[in-house]
Amino acid sequence: MIQQKIREIARELLTKKEVDLIIGFGEGTLPLRTTPRFMRNAEKTDRLIWNSFCENNLAVYLPKFSRFKVGLVVKGCDARSAVALSLEKRFKADQLFLIGVPCQRMVDRRKVKRAVRGEILQAREEEGILYIKGDGFETKLNREDFLYSSCQVCIHRTPLQANVLVDDPVEEYPLTEIHPEISAFEKRSSEERWRFFEKETSRCIRCYACREACPMCYCAECFVDSSRPKWIEKGLNSSDLQFYHVVRAYHQTGRCSGCGACERACPMEIRLTYLTQKLNQEVKERFGFETGIDRDAPPPLATFEAEDKQEFIK
Amino acid sequence: MKFKLEKNDFPSFLQSLIDRYDLYAPVKLAEGVSIYKKIDHPDEVDLSILNPQKPAKDIFFPQSETMFRYEKVGKQNQMISMEEGKRDRILFGARACDIEAISIIEKVFVGEEYTDVYFLEKRNKTTIIGLGCNHPLSTCFCSSAGGDPFLRAGSDLFFIDLGEAYLVELLTEKGMAFHKNKFFRETDPKDLTLVKELEEKAFEKVGFSIPVDGIEKRLDLMVENPFWDKIHEKCIGCSVCTFLCPTCHCFDIVDETSKERGKRVRNWDSCLSALYSQETSGHNPRPSGRERMRQRLMHKFYYFPKNFHRIACVGCGRCILYCPVNFDIRQAIDLTSPKRIKKMKGEVI
């Protein structure tokens, strides 16, 4: 069982002092949630859990622990972020022990909430079924119908970069890589696309949860926080909100693992991943590059090759 | 004074408010997302979400507010003050926790030493219509935090959803101004029994399980406790909890300028962001998440009660519901309880 294996590996790493701490998932306080857990005591590793609600990308904590040896519980996307971070020298690869979980793909708690009437008080999963108990109702849902959209199109569920895999690799699918959301978006007219972007960003409250939840957003000073020069105002003018979201997305080009942490973190449920996924698709087409797959390949926008397509130079 | 408002009459009642006032009420922005907003049409009001993401403080202390403008005239900068809306305002449909929170931030904005005219003007012009909480969420803990799901304090009028109708209580002078409203009907003794039942049910659901009592005394002894070393670890340092908190009231003042003109704007700020305490020299007195989380909790449960004799938390549960990493303030409070502190060595939360 995956959970048991994670606990055993964590216990061994801590006991043999191969790592200073394990960052994994623990029981959350809300149904359909787990919470990041920082484990230093080998005796307590049975508090680590694994289920379809381990939605956070724990690689976000790596820069904070850059002076420690860390054992990190990772899904496919999280492992790719960790590799990308080490390529960007935020972390030395040998300080990191990746406990890789071939990912069953995570359940979107908001989709589940929308599917029922009333507050969900308890949720548990067993063999692909979500058993939901709420205020005056009880229901069973098929787990596969409630996956995060970023998970639905994931083709790197097995963290092959991990130091150890807790289970056999999963069969990667769908192998067609066309993101349904992107293709739907692309089919719209530019006015419609703009309206969608405008409507989504208009809800932004500038809490920067999307930035803080993203492992790749580690700049010591984000462009929105810089006062000299001042790139952007701090209020809620729509042009500032749009500017923030465009730059945030663009800054991820060739660096985003598509984990969806930005969108999951947003309290206003702003759609964000259609932008980054589109950039990911573009980077793959142009440079044959996918974030965090190859431990040695530098991110395409941080390097150049003589064969790079240069049709944009006119 | 108590009346009844049939739900059939509710849209017309709202329209009558819109005709005479600027009406602010919960509005749905997307599935599962709402905020308090100025209403143009009764249909916009959406009471399906217990508490909109952004609390009602936004109506009195907006997230981004222009304080004044200035313009270059010759070689001088000329100040232009902002005109507040002329009409009186109504806040409709806020829950007891949000309304209690307005009284809490009022202690800061309207004090003996200084008065914030921006807040005060909005506050004075606003009639508050509270809405009883028939179905508090499992994340609600208002009763533990000094309130309750049907707390009337702070409301001028109070609505209770009876199913087919609302029970309407007029509570203050501002509220009494509505006593001749043409949509209000006489109440039935049955309605009052039903109110009692609804209240009891809600009280029972919310309970008193969060050990808030005496927390300031406990925190007084905890400034350098190892508790802070661990409790912040999972926090990613975004501003969800503070922005969505109905009592958090920190702001940052900036000038938005172009060559010829500019405006002074104040925006919500958050003690959980590193920039908040960053000094011009480059020094940051709260250099890590440890100090920042300590500030957040200390302000709510120690400094604020010390200054104003009430914790700065109303138990609305937004910080729990919307935290990206499931940091739960109830757990943090619980961990300060004497028996938990004693047991704690290293690993918390």
C-alpha cells in the first residue's frame, strides 16, 4: 500500500539520518483536504498519509529548506518542479531525496462540492469511489469524474526522477497531448478570449496565493513588489490585475510543470492553468522541452542553440 | 419591533431599497465565489453562499480606496478631495460574524486619538441589515469567539429566514425608520417559536469547542516559545487569510502618479507578506515566516485584546476554508492550551 510504503521509507531515511526532515502530507482538518507535514521524528512517520486529496506541490518548500537534507514526497508534477528548481540552482540535487508516488491523479474538491447540495462533512475514498457525507445527505461519487483539470491531461504521472518509487509506474494516458481546455479556448475569437481573460482576472484580490503556491515563483523580489522601478500599481484596477496575470504566466514559460497549484490556491477560483498549459504546449512544440523531465537540459529560455527557430527575427 | 416579510415580496422590497439607497449585498461572481457589491437589480442578490469570500469590511474599508487626487497647476500640486456618494447606504445580508467584525475594526478606525474619516463617513451613512445563520458551517466558531449565529449587536435590522418568509426585527433608531415599510406584515406567534427553534439548532451546531478563553494570558508567556518555530512551517506566505479576514485591517498607502496628476490610494496589506515589514534600509524585523505568523496570531489574540478588550477574531472560518495549505486557526488556538503546550516538543500541527 502506497501510504505504508511512504511511512516506511520516511522512517528509514530519518532513522539513518540520511535526511534532516521529511516533507509529506498529513491528515487535514477539512474533508477532501490534506495538509503539508514536516516530519523530523522517525517515530511519528505513521502520521504521513496518501490519498486523492494530496493536492499541494510540496516542492514549493524546497527553497526555504535549502540548508537541509530533505526527503520530499512527490507526485509526477512535483518531482518535475523539484528538478526544475535544482536546474535553477535553488537547491542542490544531492540534498534532496525524492520519495516518488506514481500518481492516481488528484480530486478537485471544488468539483465535488458543486456536485452536492449542502456542506460536506466527511469524505473518504475506497477503490475509486468517493463516499461523501454531508449535512443531511450521503452520496457516492465516481472519483474519476472529479479530477483536477490539470490532472486530466497529465502524461507524466510517474515521477521517474525520484530516488525511490513507492509503487509500480502507472500507465500514462491520455497520450494525445491536446489539452481540451486550450483547444476550446483557441477556437474562440480574440474578443471572446479577451473577455474570458478579463472576467477571470477581474476577481483577483491580489493575495498572491497563486504566486506563493508555485514552486517556481521564488524571486527574492517579485516584479509586483518592486518600488524602484515600479512596474505595476497595487490596487484593483483591471489593467493592473491583467498585467499581473499575464506576467505571472509568462514568467513560467519553460519552467511550469503544469501541477495546477496556482489555480488550486486561488480563493476566488480564477482560471489560471489554461495560460500556463498553453505556454507549456508552445515550449514543447518549439524546443522539444518539457519542464523537469531531463535533469541536465537547461530551461529553453535560459539558453540558446544554433538550431533554434528564429522566425520571430524579422 | 418585529415584522414579517413574505418571500414573494422580497424582490420588491429590495427594489424599494435600491430606489432610495445604495444597496450592498452578496453577489455571485462565479460558481461558489461571491462578494459584497453595490446592487442595481434585486436579482443580483445571491444568498446561497453563507459568507462571501470577501468579508463585509470591504464595504466600509475597501480593498483599494482613493483618498484624494492631485493635479499639477502651474508649478504647484493642487489637492482634490474625493467625493463620497451622496446617498445613504444599506448593507444587506451580512452574517453576525461580519457585522461584529465591523464593530471590531471600528475600535481602530474611530478612536479617541484619531478618526479615519473614510471609514467613519461610510459607517455613519450605512444601515446594516443582518441575516441570521440557520445553517452555520462546520468551520464556524463564532460562539467560541464571543459571538453567536444570531447575534443582533451591530445590526439595525435583522432578518431571519423562516422558509416562506423572513422575520424582520427593527433594532435601532436607524432600523425603526423602516417601521412603516409597506411590505412588512404582522408576525404570528408561530413564527417566533420557529425562530427559537432555528436559533437553538444553530447554537448547537456551532458549539463552544475552541479554547479561546484566556488565550491572551497564555500568549503573553509565549513570545519566545518554540511553538512559533514549527507552527508557521506550512504557511506559504500568501495573503488569503488576512485579506479574507473580516477583522484584519492593515493597509499600505501608495501614490499612483503620472506626470501631471496623481492619486493617493490605500490598499489592504498583510502581515504575512515579507514586504509588509521590510524597512527602507533593507532590514526586515520580521525576517521569516516564524515572526510573521507570530504577528498574525499575536495581533488577533494578544495585542488586540490588550488594547481593545476583545479578540480580533469572530470565528467566521474563512481563513480555514480558503487557506491553500489547510492551516487551521482552530488548531493553532488549541495548541496554545496549557496541556498541549506542555506536551509539545518539536512537532506540532
